[in-house]
Amino acid sequence: MFTSNPFVDLSATIPTAYMQGYIIVMILLVMGGTILDMLHKKSAKYFFANAEKAQKSAKRSVSGGEKVAMATAVLLNEVLTSGEFDNPRRRISHLLTMWGTIIFIVTTAIMIFSPESTSALLPQLWHIGALMLAVGAYWFWFFIRADVAAEGLPAFRLERADLFILSLMATSTFALIWSFTGGGVTVFFALFILSSTVLFGGVYWSKFAHMFFKPAAAFQKRVIMADGGRENLPPDYDLTDPEVQRKFPDVPTYMGKNPPNMGLCIKAERANHY
């Protein structure tokens, strides 16, 4: 089961060309949904307008080498390892979901478009990817959801924004059940196709599209901090510095000449008792 391509047996009933066509249609739906989402929310317009505004307040020019280093850092930190998450549980859940989705989708496409070259490794990766996706998605849904923990809302409250995570959960679950029950054209296969269609066809109404902007936004933020613009935010002052205290006399007046370390403040504990 784990070493056999479930789509090979399926091709006896459903022609491979139909399955390949389905993959292409899903890719087009993702592209179309992302473009429509960008047009509706004007994300790209805001992104470029914000970059132009930030460039006007830059204190220095960032070299090409620095930008390459920043792009590499974004790739390693924000993209590959989700380093922007401070909560270890949230980060692990996100990594399982993200890498599980990538492995699952890529191996599905390879096994459908090149069934004759499929080795025993690809089906194993397909099952591992689906399991990673399921674990990460279920972990997030039942134990991490921010609105439930921070705002005291009902655990099973559903909104349109939940479409993405729910369709991920359903797709991975029905894919695994379909494979474990022997594959073929069954009710589990129909549910697998239905949930994956909702996943890729619902990009416009889900949070799928924001993942394409996330790396660009992280890179732009690094550039803004490096060129001194800081998005018009004040610099990180050392409140014990006499020059800073002369510039802001309220600091020594109300906090003394050696202000205490205020600690993590809002990050000191989980927000679960608003």
C-alpha cells in the first residue's frame, strides 16, 4: 500500500489524461483565485505604494549584495523554517502543514504525469506528506486556533477564513482513507476530489493567496529596516543613554536615569484570559 502508486490502479477506470487535466485545472484555479484576490484587496497596489513611500524616507541606499543576503535570510527564515512564529507549537504545526502540503501536492503531480517512472519512494513520500499535513492541520484546528484561545469564542465557530484549513484537513484525511481502503473509484475518492477542488477552487475566499505575498512583504520589511526608513517608526533607543534622556526629558523624569527592563510585556504569557 505504502509503496504502490494509487493513481495507477485508478487509471484503469479514469483515463490518465483526465487526471492530468484535473491537475492543470486546479493550477489555473489557484492562479486565477490569487489574481482575483490581489485585485479585490488591492494587495499588489498597496505593496508597491508602500515600497515607494518607504524609499522616500530611506536614510541610505541598500547595496545589491545586502539585498541578496536579505533575500537568502527570508528564504531560510520566513519561508523554509517559518521563523517568524514565536510560539514553538504554532511554528511546528505550520511547518508540518506547509511541508506536508508541498510534498503531497508535488508527489501527486509526479505520480499522475509520470506513472511509468514512479518508484517505491514517491508513494511513500505521498503518504508521509498527507500524514504531515493531517497532523499539522488537526493540531492547529483543535489546539492552537488563535480566535478560540484569545477571544473566548466557541471552539467550532466557523467563518469563511476557515475554508483553507478545513479543506486541507478534509483533503489529507480522505486521501489517506482512500489509499488505506484500496484506492479505486469509491466514495472516499469522491470526497477526496471534492475537498481538493474546494481547496484549490476556494483560493479567492481563503487565506491561500496571502502565502504568495508573505515572502515579498518580509523582504521589503528587511530592506526598510536596513535603509533607515523604519516605516517612520522611531529607532530602538537605549533609555539609559544620557543623549536619549536629554532628547526625551520625560524618560528620566518619570522612569529615572536607569529605567528598568520592562520585560516581555504582552508576550510574557499566553493570551487566554481576555
